[in-house]
Amino acid sequence: MGYPEDALAGDEELLLHRHPHWKMLIVPVGILLLTTAVAGFLLGVAGTRLDGAAAGVLTVAVLVLWAVLVGWRCVAPLVKWLTTHFIVTDRRVLVRQGVFTHSGIDIPMSRISNVQFRHGIVDRMLRTGTLVVVSAADDPLEFDDIPDVQTVHTLLYRQAFDGRIDRGGHAPGDHREDRGDDTGRKAW
């Protein structure tokens, strides 16, 4: 059994497992292409215009600078994307992230009091957005770059609230008579 199944309870059902939307990798890929093109150009210049020790020093300097930039601005965001998990089960919402410092949050479905999403025009075109989960006593938690955010919102809303509200609009255990008054008292 692999991740995230090994993080779940025995009878807990996995409903959704997503990484952030791929749009967060657009800038790192652009940086990779740009730095590689510039490094290739500088290496070409070093090979044709310089000779001896100067060419060797410039080649090493360009390769070291390229490796540092690619590691910092391209590999690190890729690793962050790969190690960030948004998980919905039949009991809770889990968010896990990190490699060296692993952090996570679990929100039980019974504690969720509100689920919202927002996305601008670009996010709508890419089918992504920000999911906002409000739990009973905590500040709202915002999860950015959730792929297909409207579907995730609907799933989470149904999971959190469908079991709590019956067709008459009452929570389980609420035995008010459905007489049109909200007092919950019987009319004599």
C-alpha cells in the first residue's frame, strides 16, 4: 500500500488525492529554459572566443551558476509540488507537505462549518483555484492551486454536510416538528 493509503485508518475511504495544479511549475520551467539557453550561449562564446585557462574558468563558472539557479528556482519548486498532497477521505481533509520538514493538517469532516472557493479568469481557464475551509473554532484555511476546485468544493461540501442535514433542513437528532415555526415547540 502506498501513500496516502498508509496514512489512513483501516476503514477510512480515500475519495480524492491531488497535488497542486501544474500551473505552479510554469515559472520554474521558463527559468530552466532561459537559464539553459543563456548558459549554452556563454559556453559557446567561451569555447570559440577564449582559449586556455580563461575558457576553463568561464566554463566552470557558467556551469556552477547554472546548477545553482536550476536547483534553487526549478528543482526546489518541483520537489515542493511532488511532496504536497491534498487528500479528502470520508472522515477528514488532510494536507501534507515537505521533505525535510514534514508538516500536515487534518480537519475532521464534523468540524467543517463552511467550504468556499474562488478563482479568477485565468484560474477558471486552467480549472484551478483557492479552496477555503472554515472549521468550527479556527481561522479559515486557504489551499491554493487546487486542480478542478469546483469539483473538489462540491465533493467536500457533500461529504461535510449531506450527513448532517436531512431533507427538511434539520440536523440529525433535531426533532423539531416541521410546522412552519422555528421555535421547535408544539403548537397546542
